[in-house]
Amino acid sequence: MPWLRRRRRDPMSYLKDFRLKPWKGACNSAGDLSPAEHEAARRSMIETQLHRRGIHDTAVLAAMSSVPRHEFVPVEFRKRAYEDAPLPISDGQTISQPYMVAAMTAALHLNGTERVLEIGSGSGYQAAVLSSLAKEVITIEYRAELAAAAAERLARLGYANAHVHWGDGTLGLPELTPFNAILVAAGAPALPSPLLAQLAEGGRMVVPVGSLENQELQLIERTRDTFRIIVLEPCRFVPLVGAHGWKESLFR
């Protein structure tokens, strides 16, 4: 298949060390913020982390405003839910930084008619944002406990058009293809070929590609059997584990 590769002339230079910084109150956090305080923190996140960094898609900003991020983090991190950083969830996984969730979502240009495939459900936050913008979201999580928790959380919070599957996300879901958009929320060593095959004509896929330590966020656009690669910006994600990703044996 022919490949076309283009790099944006003025990519955002923002690159954050995604390792969680120590915080003396993280393990002894008493209570929680009030609903009004969470709302204020969410408004601040929209303005200072998203809008000022170039996220101007009004639908994406509305989705990020409506999804209660604090419901998708462990209780000991609820006070930090709207910080400009990823946060740990469980089993060595993280909930992505708000800016990266918004940037990846905006790159898909969703209009509400799409079937979207997400790889790496995590706590379900990215799926919740996507479900606010697409017709249907199918999300796959490699870890059974995370998949079960994400499914329960999304159902409890009313995201009825988001459906969680447990399995190897690098294989996609051939029985449900094609997908109008695909979002991979973990760093891949290379583009997973099954996901390319399951991307619909005219579809868009956003995926971090690179080493275990650092990746570049790539946007893939499909026109017939041609895939155009646009490099968006540097990023850092947890590894994408699976048959077409990193091998689990590397982390044992």
C-alpha cells in the first residue's frame, strides 16, 4: 500500500514528562472537593490547559466540559482530577492528561455519525468523551479488571453508547468493521496493521508511535488503499501491549 508522510510546519512544542510527580497529600487526602469546586476546576482546565494551547473545537471543548473527570480517577486522586497531568488508575496504567485527551479527540473531526474504536479503555474517561461526540464507541481493554470497572462506570454515568470489550486491542474487532475513527490510547512500536485494515474509507486514526520512553502522535487518514501519515506532536504514553504492540514479557 502506498504511504504519504507529511509533518506539520508548526507543531505544538509542548512536551511533558508524564511520570507522576510526588505530592505529599496524595496518600492522605481527606474527603473530596465539593461539586462546585470540581466544576470550577473543570472550567479552569478548559481555559488554561485546552483553549490556551490551541484546542478551539467547540464540540470537543463542550464534551470535555460535560464529562466529570473526577469520576474516572481513584478516590485518593479525585482532588487532582483536573490537574495538567496524567494520573495513575491501577495496574501500572494511567488516565491521560486532559490536553492529550482533547487533542487526540479533536484530530478525529467527529460529527456525531461515526462508529469509533478506542484501544486502551483504562478507566473509561476517553471513551466517555468520545461517546459525547460520536454515534457509537467500541473500546477494548487488555486488562480484565480495568475492562470490568470501566464498563460499570460508563453504564453508571449514563454513557449508553460506549461498549467495553476485554481483549487484545491491537487486533481490533474485525467482526464490527469498518470503523470511521480509531483512537489508540497507548504507545505502539509501529502502526498496528489490523487497525489500518479496519479503518473505513475516509476514516481517521490517531496513535502514539515510537519507543517505550517517547512517541510522536500520528494522525492516519485513509483514502482507498492509501494511508497518509501526519505527525502532530511529541507525546508519552504507557505501552500498547499485544500481538501487534509491545510484548507483555518485556514488563514481567
